[in-house]
Amino acid sequence: VTLDAREGQTLTSTYQTPNVMRVADLSGMTVWAEVSEADIRLITVGMPVTFTTLGGQHDHEPRQWRSTVRQILPAPPNSGEQTADNGKPAASTKAVMYTVLFDVSNEDGALLPQMTAQVTFVSARARDALVVPLAAVSAERDATGQYSVRVLDKSRAPQTRPVQLGVRSRHEVQVLAGLEADMMVVTGENEENRIPWFKW
């Protein structure tokens, strides 16, 4: 896959053995995914994972590869820590990233070494779920420990309903109980009482 030396070139091996070439079997690839320290505890071996490559972002439907997590490396990659004057590691403002490995078949050769991938780890899944925007859910629980959602009744007057929540993403949350399909959910109210809503 790479040829680092040419015929007639002088190679020196004073401090390390020089690389002449790299040979690789590209029929199966290993993806090295970087996960922040804030999310690494959510990742488990065997967790489903999907990814797309930057090269496919312009396609109408970008190709998506699927796999499962094989290994989580216990230490972040060594990025050459700088030391302070007292000999201790200098404080770093850069986020700590951990490496997660998973394998994928590449029989058609669509994946190449050093490609950039956008990876999604599937921590939970719900099929045929009733969902509402997170903006519609109260920020805090009530006295009974339930969240609430404002809905519009037949006269377009807002009413508060307690809801039981399930799986959530960054923008939506599953409602297990408390709402029905086709209800008009309030997502915000302004001073003029103009209420934006979604029929969810």
C-alpha cells in the first residue's frame, strides 16, 4: 500500500529500522474511532455501530457500514505529553479521546487506509415509537417524579400532561405513556402567547 524506499536509495538505521514498504490485506478493515472521555463509559464491547465516510457525503443516500465494537483501548493515544518546569505533566485544555476498534468487511475495496469516517454508536433502539421534540418536554420533574408536556386541546388552549419517557436522542425523546398520536404538542411560548406547536 506504500513504497517508502526506491532502488538505489541509501537507508540509515542508526536509531530505528527504516520502513521499505507497507503490505496490507484490504479485504477487511479495522476502524479506529476516537471517543471523548465524556462518552467513553457509554460504549461497550459488542455494541452496534454504523459509519459513513466523507467520500460518500455527496451521494443521494450515503453508503452506511455496520459492525459491532470489538475492543476499547484502556488508555488514550500518546500524543507526546508536554511537561511543566517542575517535571510534572503540563495541564492540557485538549479533550481526552479514547480509541474504540471495530472491524468491517471490505470485499469490494470501497474503504481505503486513512479514510475519515463519521461513526455512530447505537446505545438504545426503539421501533415504531411515539416521539416528541426534546424542546417540548419540561426541564424538571414534578412532585411525582414525572416529566410533563404541554398540548393543545380542541379549543387550542394549552394543557399540561404528565408523560413517561423512554429512549432519547439529541433532539427527540420517546413517549411511553401520557400522549397519543396526532396530538398537538407545544414546543415553546412567547410573551404574546403565540404558541408554536408540532403535530407529532
